[in-house]
Amino acid sequence: MLRRILTSAASRFDATVGAAMLARGERGGGIADAEKMPHEARLEFLDEIRAAYDRPELIAQPEIFFPESKSVPISQTRVRSMGGAEAGVVLDVTWPSEFEPWCGDVCEEYLSHEQNRSAAARLFLHTTPRPAVILLHGYRCGQFALEERLWPVQWLYDRGMDVALLVLPFHAVRAKRGPTLFPSGDPRITVEGFRQSMLDVRTLSAALRERGCPAVGVMGMSLGGYASALLATIDDRVDFAAPIIPCASIADVARTMGLLVGTPEEQAKQHDALEAALRVTSPLARPSRVSPEKLIVVGASGDRITPMDHAERLARHFRSRLETFHGGHVLQFGRADAFRAVGRMLQRHGWLEGR
């Protein structure tokens, strides 16, 4: 009974918060905002984007489309010592995100945001390199003080892992005041944002490996869940992945949040057109390069922002284990059990110490 009450409360809260977070006025539109176009103009615009990005060779050979990691100078600032089982250090690091958009039409606008041209992460490091996990945050999050509370950072660290909180493009220290620019009302900016996300996480992963980390994997929540799932389909070097309350389809979220317009038939056409325009960055477009036993998907039964069917589709696509907790997207009641399931997967492969 209590679980049903908590799940219902979490679902209602999700509906309220989701509507506020994804309101048209709070989202950046890039050069052209499809969400402000009438039906016919929107379809025409989305079809132009599909023609530019939705190419068979870009799906079959993601190395053509997604930039590889680069060797770049990394600046670091000591934040504090890391308490717990073994003394370590917390560092804030930044490096140039040497990213060039694929689409020339948005290049000038995209690169004009100076804050976004530097990548940033907070690292929790043991004195001796350990298996590392890169944590990817959700939409409109990424502030280190917040993410340290949303993720079980201390738990992962105490059980023998190095931990990294990566800031996604156009978020937190990489954003200026105003509407959130990624994901955007302009699907081209959304595609380029995921391309840059892949570059930044691969660059950080390479730096951790160079430091001596014997394995590097990724976990992500919500938008970060989408990014972590996408990474698992394009990079052979990912040792493990755990998308948590993940988004599997930006078009589905647009439909859920009322961002499509017109009649039900018109909205269905817009949904399909948006799905096609974003397919090149979809985690469902390519098979996983991470073996199923090293991948776990976590969904929330009360989630109203990225409902359970997102997690279910990803788990089917990856042929991986699906773990469920009874809370919602924001009020994550019961998530400790889900994290323990992720921990058991990591422990089976020797990346997380048993306690």
C-alpha cells in the first residue's frame, strides 16, 4: 500500500515538474526553433534535417560521424581531500572541447557560446588508480554540489572506484544565463550536442585510462541515460554501462510533454519526422558494443517524464538486464535497491569491491 502511494505521488510530481522543465519558454531554439513552427513548416524543416543527417553510412560507421577523443591539456584545481576507506583527492578539471559541428548551417551559432567550448568534470580519485565510472547528469542539472548528492559518489568511492562527474554541453558551468540550449528546439543543435557529449566523455575516458585506470565505464540519468546508452553503441572501449531512468527517444519525450501541435494525425507525423531527424544520435539506431552482461538498464515504475517503456526498449535492444524501482523520475523512491543491483553487476566483473 505504501509503495503504491509513493509511486502515485512521484508520478504526480513528475507531471508537474516535467511540464515546467520542458516549457517552450525555457528551452533554447537555436537558429530555427521547430517547436514554434506550424505543422507543415515543421515537417518541411524536419525533412531537411533528416536529409542532412539520416544517412546509412553514418549509422553503419559511427566513427565517421562521432569525433574520437583528443589529447588535450587538462587543467586541474584541488577541491578537497576525499574521506572514506582510503584517503584520496577531489579535483575539478577543465580542458578545451575541440569540437566542430557537422552541420555548417549551425556552426557559427554553436561555437559562439564561449563557456561551452571548455569541458568540465569533478574527479574523486584514489591515490592508486582504480576502475573508474563517469557519471552523466540529467537535463538542466550538472552543478557539482547537486550531482554529488544525486549520485552515490561516496558509496562508489568507498567500494574502490574512481568517480567522475562530467558536465554535458550547455549545462552548469558550460552555460550562460537564459534558456537551456541542449537539447534544443532546433534538432540540429540537439544532434550536435550529442556529438560533443560523445567527444567530451571519450576524452575524459582516455585521460582516466592514461592515468592508469584499468577499466572505465559510464552511468547516466535521464538525458545522461540517453548519452550513456548512445556511447555504448559507438565506442568499443566502454567497459560497462548503466543507463538509469533513461530517455530512449527525444521524439517520445516531445510527445509526452505536449511539444507537438495540431491534430492527432499531424502530431503523429511530427513525431515520426523528429525521430528520423535525430536517428543518427539514437541509442536504438545501432547495436550495443558492450556485452549484455556488462550492461544494466534501470527504470522507475512511476516515471512520467521518461516512462518505463523507455527503459524497457533500451533493455530489449541491448539484450540486457532491466532493473526497476517504484519511485518516479524526480522523487526516486526505492532507488537504493536499483543501485545495489548495478553494484552487483560491477562486483561480478571485479570493478566494485564487496562489503
